[in-house]
Amino acid sequence: MTRWPNTRTLACWIAVGLLSPVGLHSQTGGSTPYRDHAALLSAVDGLRRAHPRLIEVSTIATSPGGRAVPAIRLGAGATVDSRPALLIVANAHGPHLLGSAIALGALEHLASGYGSDTAITALLDRTTLYVVPRLNPDAAEALFGTPRWERRTNGAPDDADHDGATDEDGPLDLNGDGFITVMRIADPAGEWRPDSLEPRLMRRADAAKGETGGWSVRTESRDQDGDGVALEDGPGGTDINLNFPHDYPWFRAGAGLHPVSSPEARGLAEFVVAHPNIAAAYVLGPQDNLMSPWKHRAGSGGGAPEGTSQGGPYTSVLSADEAWFGEVSTRFKRITGLTGTPPAEALGGDVLTWLYYHMGRFAFGSRGWWIPDTPPPSDSTARGAGAARAAGGVGGAGGAGGAGGTPSPDPMIQERKTVAWLDAHDPTAVLPKTPIQHPDFPGQLVEVGGMRPGATLNPPAPFADSAVTQHTRFITELAGMLPQVAWRDARAESLGRNAWRITAQVANTGFLPTRAAIGERARWPRQIKVSLTGNGLEVAGGRAIQLLGTIPGSGRSEELSWVVTGASGTTVTLRAESPVAGTAVTTLTLR
């Protein structure tokens, strides 16, 4: 009998039983905002042509599949690349097309509002947005091909089973419905069984409760290279959202040869380094720190004296940054109206943590949309709704077994909610199980079916449009939170004999600090540079050029003082500049 690898990808598919993670066709009317690669590039070019004074497009990488990875710059004026900027990165996780839709929707809204909307005009006059709408185009394209499936890796050939051939044994559409879902195989030794409340779902049998399985669950495929193992060498090489340096998952399938080994990850890394004015980032993908903001955990790495390597890498945010993540989370929930706890993938090798821990920027992440939380019905209510789809496929009381008779949590509640929501809003999202003759399992019952690839990540059109609107509002506000240096209360006091005391305050009129605490520790981005100049001016006390530490936001300031000598009437220029907080210049006359 063919052996099937217990890979991480397979485990993710099995986790929802016969439901393999969405399709793109909306069953609720209207066209979806999801674009294949050609349509995405066309949309980007259309924005550039419609707003040539605001938008510039560059290519930061070309994928192994030959697809360009565009980066869009949005901003007005001549100082676009030298003022505070927000970076938006979407679709590093290949199947997450909603991220691209949100990124392009926000771009279109802001560009179209310039000149007619006072707030947007002011924002784009002082702030820049850099947008990478699709970092993993090879993987995203798998949701537009035939068959459709959820692919995470780019198009780099990979000999995963070390047999001298590449990409020869991947998923296969066995029932000819145009989708890669999953199959269940009648197997006396199998550990899976249909869920009692929602038979379309499979769950692992609990031996401690005397439950038997009777089924095995596999990704839809067969042993295509005749080596006795199936699915051991599917198409593609590197998962871009596992290919970044922080907490890099060495030797994990899809992580790549080494950090930033993929052209897509390297292209983004080079782009960030080349744009030191990036003050904060918004990452649309499977990692979230807005509904559940990151917390500081004492002793979680980096505990050694500064300048040593003892203590290991940081694995939680610095304590000084925790409050900022918490407040931005509060604003995100208020602005978007989103509730609940979205499913989130573990961190490690992903874009979000790399931008914070390695690049020293405040980095915020959201999945964008998820199945809304709804209270599950009671067990009796669910069972009374019928065997085929109990209570619409949601809920179910937890089984007994806790201490003192307390019911233990029911692990299938969320999966039932997912099926019920799709039944109500995208009725053909869950494909029926169909029996097939499988060459690897002769004489055994094999059924194929499940969720269309993409349905739990990319909602139908009305919900996608709503998500675009919600996140565009947040992106607009987040861009307005960036730090901004300004001079305040600059004055000169005569000390006699052409001597003067100059005092002034350098303020941060933005909301976010001029650097995150992690940026201070990493010494990146650079500090605020302050200079004092004037013809014939000599500095007798203080420094003509100096660097300032972090200035908190919301108008906090740091006062500076100099003693200078110079003739009455001399013009003194004070300049404060920061890659992430902009430049402020003020002048005063000695008199």
C-alpha cells in the first residue's frame, strides 16, 4: 500500500476534516475583487496612469515562475522618499488573495481622494505609502489555475524526496471537479471518524472515550512516481512567509535553503534597507497582532547585557513597546468594527516578526477577515436539526470528561461554525463527497470532497468589499500615526559681547515614537540628527551636530540649548532630521 507522508501541509488540511481550505467564485452575486497576476499588474498600471503625479511603480523581484513583484509608491511632492512612510505588505502567504485586494483598494481610495478630500490631501503631502500588493505571485496563481488549490510555495523546482526528479508527486484532481480537496479512505486502522453533529467534518477518534476511527484522511492525490510514497515531492520550492530571518525555521519544508534565499524575500529585504524612511509596517496575512496585541514576556530572549550575544534572540516584544501595540490594537478594533479571535499561524520566518525584530519597526498584522464568531447551540438543539447538517453545521456542547464533571472544550466548534457560515453565505463552498476508484487503495471505499480551495481566507464579494473598506480606514489612520519631528519655542537670549544662548524644543507631533524600543536596541533605524549652523557662528557650549534618542509621540519634546558667539543680526538655522520622522527646519535671528 502506498505510504503518505505526515507533512505539516497535510496536517493543516486534515485539521478541518474533509474541508480543504475556498474558491474565488462568489455565489452571492457580483464579481469578486480577486485578481490573477496579469489582472493585478494591469490594475497597478492603471493606477499609475490615472495618478502619474502620485504613484510610481518599481519591480523589486521576479519570482522563479517569471512573475514580477511590484512595489508601488504613493505620495505627493518632491520629498516623497525622505519623509515618514508606511509599508504595506500583502499576499506573502500564497492563498491570501484578500490581502492584495485590500492593498490595492486602499491605494485606489487614497490616490482618488487627493485634491478633493482635505484629510487625504494633507496626509499624502506629508506621508508616503509603499505597497507590495503580492509578494508571493507564484503561489497565489494556483487559485486561478486548473485545478485550483492552496499553494504556499513559489515556482522554484525542488527535489524534496531526493530522487533526482523535481515536483513530480503533488496533489492531483482525482474526481475531476477542478479543485484539490481531500479524500477519506475506509480503513479499519484509521484514526478518523465523521463528526456526530456535522458528518461532513472528520475528527480524530478519542481512544480514551472508547471511540473507534475507521477512516484515514489524505490530500487528494495518488502515488504518481511509483515509489510507494505519495505527496512527497509536490510542485514549488519556498514559502515566502517562512523565508525571513527572525526565528527562521531551519529544515522545515518550504522554508528555503536559508533566510532570504528566495528572490521575493530578498527583494523585499533590499527594498526595506533602501528605504530607511519606513517608520511602520502593516502586513496582511495569517499572522495577527491587532486583535490579540503582542505582549512582553519577561525572560523571553535578549536578557543579556547589551553588546553580548548571551540570552538568545528576542521572542517577545520589548516592554517599552507593549503599550503602543495595545493602543493601536484598540484603535484597529474601533475603526474596523472587527470582533472575535481570528485563526492565526505560528510565528517564525514570517514577514511580520522580521520587520519588528530585525528591521526595528513597529509592525502590525491582520488576517483581514475571518468567519464571524457565533454562539454554538446546545447539543440537544444541534441534534434536533438533523443528521446531515446538525444546526446548520455549527456548535455542539463540549463532551464530558473535565474534573468534577466539567465538560471539556469541544475542538470541533469552530469547524462547525465555518461550515454553517459557508452554507448560509456561499452555499457551494463545501463540495459534496464523491466516491472514486483509487489505484493506491484497491477494494477500499474512497470519497473525495470538501471545501473549495481558498474559502476560509477569501470571502465572497460583499464581505470582501466590506473588508477592503474597513482596512482602508485603518490604513489611512495608521499612516497618520507616524512620527513627525517639529521645532517648538526656538529663541535666542543675549549674554553680552556677541554671546548668545539659544534654546529650542524638538517635538514629535505624530502618535508613534520616533523609534520603537526594539529599534533602539538594534540601532536601526537611525536616530534624530540635530544641527545648528550660521555664517560666522561659533558654538561655545553644546554641540553643533548631535544625535537624539527616542522622542515619544503625541507632542512630547526634548529641549536643547547652545551657547554661541556671533554678530547681532546673524541668521541661525536649526535642523532636525530623522529617516522615519521627517525633517524640520527653523531659523531665528540673533538680536
